[in-house]
Amino acid sequence: MRVLILGGDGYLGWPTAMNLSVHGHEVAVCDNYLRRRLCREQDSEALFEPPNLHQRARRWAEVSGHEVAVRIGDLCDWAFIDALFAEFQPEAVVHYAEQPSAPYSMKDRHTATVTFQNNLMATFNVIQAMKAHVPDAHLVKLGTMGEYGTPNIDIEEGFLEIEHKGRTGKFLFPRAAGSLYHTTKVLDTDLLWFYVRMWGLTVTDLMQGPVYGLETDENEGHPDLYPFLNYDEIFGTVLNRFVVQAVAGYPLTVYGKGGQTRGYLNIRDTLQCIRLAIESPAPKGELRIFNQFTETFSVNQLAEIVRASGERLGLDVEVKSLPNPRKEMEEHYYNPTHTGLMELGLEPNLLTDAVIDRLMRAVMEHRDAIDHDRIFRGVKW
Amino acid sequence: MRVLILGGDGYLGWPTAMNLSVHGHEVAVCDNYLRRRLCREQDSEALFEPPNLHQRARRWAEVSGHEVAVRIGDLCDWAFIDALFAEFQPEAVVHYAEQPSAPYSMKDRHTATVTFQNNLMATFNVIQAMKAHVPDAHLVKLGTMGEYGTPNIDIEEGFLEIEHKGRTGKFLFPRAAGSLYHTTKVLDTDLLWFYVRMWGLTVTDLMQGPVYGLETDENEGHPDLYPFLNYDEIFGTVLNRFVVQAVAGYPLTVYGKGGQTRGYLNIRDTLQCIRLAIESPAPKGELRIFNQFTETFSVNQLAEIVRASGERLGLDVEVKSLPNPRKEMEEHYYNPTHTGLMELGLEPNLLTDAVIDRLMRAVMEHRDAIDHDRIFRGVKW
């Protein structure tokens, strides 16, 4: 299948490109290096700087024999995205192309504006480009479990049957996100749902939890094909951050009571989920929503997992609670469904001792590159 | 109270300015004439061209003795809105400043982009400007009943208590709008709800139905203070359009079966509602939502009301069903609550024979100005 990956330079974008190309798909990636630029601006660069997309594609072709086409440009620029879709005529589009950091989106007015404009206009233009060039293609959009927030009721997969005063209806599951970044994804879902109903677009919206990990089947043994590993407060996700903190001898930064519970998944499972969604597309003209994670942990549980791994590897890991810089519930009900991707065939890579120890060891090889000043920044909201 | 009206040149903006100034408020209006420009671009100008905002403000000062400050600029331009809020320090902000046409938003990619960018960025910048300058001010935002769509359950005022698998929660009422314009207002509500929760903004979001009418207490006898009356398919709302069609001898354009039911209100009641919302503000840090309409009609009922009025006034009014150019239900359940504004003291001006006849007579004075080519345009979605 011809697959166009938007945001192909990202933490998940490049690993997805390699994975899909190995599995027989014709892959093109597009990016404008926004994330690299924002990380530099915030002095929050990743643990190591991956080669640029053209270099990665050449290296991947040497290693695997698979070609990945590279196009550099901004999806908010209609002339660029119009030409991109006209040229590539994708059968499936994977849309990762968003500013992905909650703290960045909450830092100040400028960073909020960048997030809001980029994420909304990218999604809007993707919809318009699909309508113009490939109205029957399948859009696989990365949403987030954060769209739902932490409601007091069980979280279903995207939709909810509601009974009210003796009548019933089926609606998008109510959403109340905890950052502007997450809220842009709520707005994306609203917009996609509208154009699915109006134009019969075919969309899978994947409500993904925080991802951890570095290695995939494709990049094992090839560190120059590893994705970004951000460990800073702004662009790092919690488990990756904790691992780097443990290796650096920096106390694990638990916010408040640490009872914040989310659904997590291994980067290998992100790749499985994307491929399953592409190879078993949503029914034509429908919005299909999956909750994309494999197991739930509280922040305290993650800290304990990392501490225990450190102990096995001879590291002395301290855990420290900080006053919570975010407005969020520190103890709450959390019971999200996640059966849709399992039914498609997802075989979870759970967070075993072996998995966390291997990630810790990979990070230990970069111990000297860790900049302690990047770890805590105190972005408050 | 110091009130800043955003979109002060519009159909409702200018009448609101006059009304609030009569009732003792210190009023400033802001507009960038976007609607006038779009109407000209679409060859869809109103029945008569009102004077510009500076001229209207001077005329109003002559007539009433009340000063209304005028600022011209684009709310999507941060430098402009920043200076506007810094200068005026409003205690209440009325936000009408959006591209208001559903057909315009669905016409083509360009018009969709204008709608999406303008409406979302205006609301985003209003939120940021309030945070920066007047975090305790009250934002009165114009939403639309169209945010809800036509669900199969009773429509409550903004929020819904949901019971699911034995647990309960209170959520925004689910929404599924019928045009991109209406969808931008869904996104506005999501964004406002987020910043209310995060920053404690104080917001009243008014889910308004289609408005009809021309005269208010302030402009009676002063046609140069009348608002726009658009009668074209793109910028005209249904009852105003039907009245002009009746006067022009153009068959009333009912789309499909004509069972589409909505909640309507007189322009005089819009002014009452805005004033009630300002003078009885939402509780600090809360999002208050009211459904703003006074009575529901199907399109067939509106056509019959206009036909009967024509008969009383000696006009021969024909009603004609056209194939529906829109994707919408032509027969559906519709039972929206609207008690909040009544409890604040709203005294409805219902659509009596006298009211419709008076509107017909006002339009008859402009009969020669009606351009038949503007009435039907065939914007499909």
C-alpha cells in the first residue's frame, strides 16, 4: 500500500516508516523539522541528535534495501501539501504531524500559539488535501488518551451510547483534556468527525497513551536509526524521562501524590497498532476510534519500576515528590477500555523487568551526554 | 460597566452597542469589516449598505447623546488585540467576531480556510488577551444552537449528567454540528471550557438560534442605524431571507421536506439576552451555557407564516421545495431546553402577526433594491 507518513522525523514517525517499509508498503515521509527547531529553542534537545531524514533514509536503504521517499515542508502551507498529495497519491495517510508537548503548549502565549496554529491547520489541510486528491484514502490520525481526561465513568473507545429522559443516542465520548496540546487533539477529533459525516472521509483516530522505548525490530543494532529520546520536562514523556534521571543520578520527579494513572505502551506496540490500523482499515466513510495502550500505571508505579530496575543494574535511584506544577487530579478513577486493537491482533510487549532493564542499559551508554539542567524546568499551569 | 464588543459592525454587534450604551454601559466596538468584504467578494451584499462604524457612532451620538468608541483592526493580529485590551480594560467582553455563514464555510477550500483560521484564531487571541489584561473580566461568547445538531435526545443547556455502568459524571453536552461554521463554534466551546478549567476564566457561552428582524428600541425611526439585512443564500438567515423573497415575488426556497426545526428569536431578544448575561455575570471561574432562543419552528412553519403575512399585505407568496443542497435531516426529533435566560428575566418578543407584518413592511420600502440573482446560489454540501 502507498503510505504517506506526516511528521516522519518524529519519535514515532521514523520508526513507523522503517516498520511499514519492511512489511511491504511503499512509504514516503514528510516533515518540516518543527520539533527539532522547538527543542533547540527550548534548550531541550534529545539525548542524541539523530541524522536528518534524508540521511536516515539513505542509511536505512543501505541496511535494509528498502527505499523511503523524503519530502521536507510545512503542512500548514497549502501549496506544499497540495503538491505532496498530488505527487504521492497515498492510499493511507499516517498523521503524526503535530507539536507533541503538553508543557510546551502551556509555557507562554507564544508557545501556545505555535501549538494551536500548527496542530489545527495541519489537520485542517490534511482533510482538505485528502478531499482534493484521495477522497477514498484511509487517514490514520494520532489522537491521545489525554483527550478523555480522567472522567469519573469508564472510558469507552471513542463513542458512548447515552440514555437521557427515556430516549437514546450515540455520541462522541465526552472529552476534557488537561493541556492545550491535548485540547488541540480534541479539536482535531471534532473536525474529523464533522468531515467524516459531511464528506464520507475514512478515518481511524488512535487515542494513544504515553509511549516509552527506543528499540524496534528495525533499528536494533543500528543506533543511528534510533528515534529521538527526549528526557527533559518539556519534550520527554514520563517513563523515558525517569529512565534518564535514574541513569543520571537525578531523583525521579514525581508530581504531587503520584496517583496520576494513564495507559502506556511500548514503541514496538505503536508500530504494531499503526500497521494493524492500515492493513485492516476503517469501514469506508466512517470514523473508527481505538484506545491505543497496553497497560495502565500510576506515576508512583512507574517510579517504583524504574527504581527497582536501577537496583538490579547497580544504580542508586531516589524518588522525590515535587509540588505538582500542573492542574490535574493526583488521585482519580481510571478505567479505559482497549479491546479494539487487541481484536485486530495486537500482541502487547508489556513492561517487564527485561524490557525496562534493556532500556536502562541503552540509556547508560549515553550517560555522559545527559545535561542535568534539561531535566527540570518548572513549566506551571 | 466597561463593555468591549468584538464584531461590532455585524448584524447583532452594532444593535448591541447602541442598546448597551442606552442602558448606562461604557461601550467600545471593534471590527475589521471582514463580513462586508466577504459579502462583496461573494456578490452577496445586504439589502442596504449601513454606514461604516465611525459614521454610525457619530450618528448615534447625535441621536442619543451616547458615545461609542470605535477601533478598527483584526483580532487575529496579536499586536492589535493586545493594544485594544490594554487600552480599554473591559469588565465584560461580547465576542461576535466570527465569520457567521454556514454556506460560506462550505463553499470551497478557500472559504473554509478563511472561516477556520479567522474564527479559531480570534477566539484563541481573545482568551490570551483576557488572561494578559483582564483575567477577571466576563466573556460573553456567541455560540450557536447548531453546535448540538439535531440529536435524538432532549438538548439541555450546555451540560449533561451521564450515568454509565453505575457511575456518573457531568460533561459538556455532546455536539455534532452541520457545517464548518457551526463546527468552529463547537471548537470554540471546547477551547473556552479548557481555559475555564485551567485558568479560571469566567465565560457565558450563548447557544443562539437564528435571529430575525431589523428594528430595535434604539434604531426605530432611524434607518441609517439599522443593521445589515442579508437576504442571499450565503449570508441571509432563513426568516429574513423568506421575507425578502416574499416581497420580491420570488418563491420561498424550502430545502427538501422542510421539517428542519430550529429555535428562533427576535433581534430585540438577542439584545435582551446579551444585556441580561452581562448584568448577571457567570460565577467567577465558571463556564455558563444558555440556549438562546424563544420559540421553535420548522422551515415549513416559517414559510407559512411569511405566506400568510404576504396575504394580509396584498402579496402573492409562493412556496417551492428545492432538492436540499445540504446534508441534514429534514425530519427529526428536536426538544431543546431554554430556561436559563427566562430565569434571568428575558421577556420574549414572539413572532406574532404584527411582528412579521412590520418586518415585511420595512423590507417593502427597499423592494427596488432587491437583486434576484443574489437569492439562490446553490452552495452544496
